Amino acid sequence: GVQTGMTVCDIGCGNGYYSLQLAEMVGPTGRVLAVDIQPEMLNLLRQRAAKANIANITPIIGTLHDPKLPEAEVDLILLVDVYHEFSHPEWMLKAMRRALKPDGVIALLEYREEDPNVPIKPLHKMSKLQIMKEFSPNGFKLVKQFERLPWQHMMFFGRDETNQR
């Protein structure tokens, strides 16, 4: 669903694997907010973006409590195998909800805890039940799922206006 002109966010962007792809997808009229808590990762992202001549990525140094996103400007927040690492998920969910446009969406990917054949340490897996127990009470509703990834859940959450935390 990424389209030209969108503002998208890659939280836990690392060296920019997804940020660089998203930058191409949103085009020169769009922007990518690339958030990480490690300055060295953002430096690598800057180098990769410069080498690829990509200018629509804004690196942001986030904190454990706050991704430092602008209010009500983000169409899509991408969380790839990073949410389970949050030490303060309630605070992060509140900040992400605030950053989303009213019709904005969080795309969450996490390794499936329910599947013992997923070759990832249990510490780095999440069940759908656990995800729902955290997202629903924090003002989000499940709007879509993609079930055909081999090892991960892919769940899309929108703002739940009936639950305004």
C-alpha cells in the first residue's frame, strides 16, 4: 500500500535495508523517517543513502521511550522484528499512535511464537495473542493480516477511535 508522496517511518531501521526501499517507493515527493536508537546505524544509513543518491530519508535518533516522530504526519509505520525489543512498549505505542494520520497504519512483523519450527530464539518471537494484548488496549485495532510469510506474523493496525488512550 505504499504510494508516491506518502510519509512512512521505519522504526528500528538499522543500516537502512527497508528505509532505502521505502524511499524509492514514496518517490521524491514522499519521505522516509528512519528511526534507530544507535547513532552508528544511522551513520551507516546516511552513507548508504548518499551512495545511492537518495535524499528523501530523514534519520532520527529515537529513545527507549519515544521514536521522536512528528504528530499526525505519518501514513505508515513499519516495525520489522523490532517491536519485541521495546523496553517500554506502552510509551512507544502511545508515541506511534500520536504520529499516525487518522487513517495511518502500523505494519508489524514478528516471528511466530506459535510455530516451534521457526528457527529463532523464543526471546525474539511473539504470539498473535501477545501482540493483540498489547496493541488493543493502547488504542489500536487490527485492520488486516497477511498470513503467507513462512516464519512471521504480518499484522496491520489502525487507530481505534473508540479506545483513545
